Amino acid sequence: MVQTDSQFKAFIRFVLDALRDIAAEKDEKIRTAKMEKVLDNLQKTLED
């Protein structure tokens, strides 16, 4: 599967937005849960 530059940039925007959301989270438990979700989604993307 070949991605265009704009598709790759959209993916990076998604990851950056998710990481910024996590960084802004004050509650440690919620921050950890959000990070686990992002990491899980990235791992699943690699496995597809």
C-alpha cells in the first residue's frame, strides 16, 4: 500500500493531535489510559 504525501501528513496530524491531548491531561490515570490507546492504535496500524 502506497501513501501519498498528503495521506502521510494527515496521519502525522492525527498522532500529533493525540499526543498534545495526552500532554494536556492533568489526571495521571486518564493520561496513561489515553497513551495506552494511542500506542495500541499505532501497533495495530503497523500490523495491518
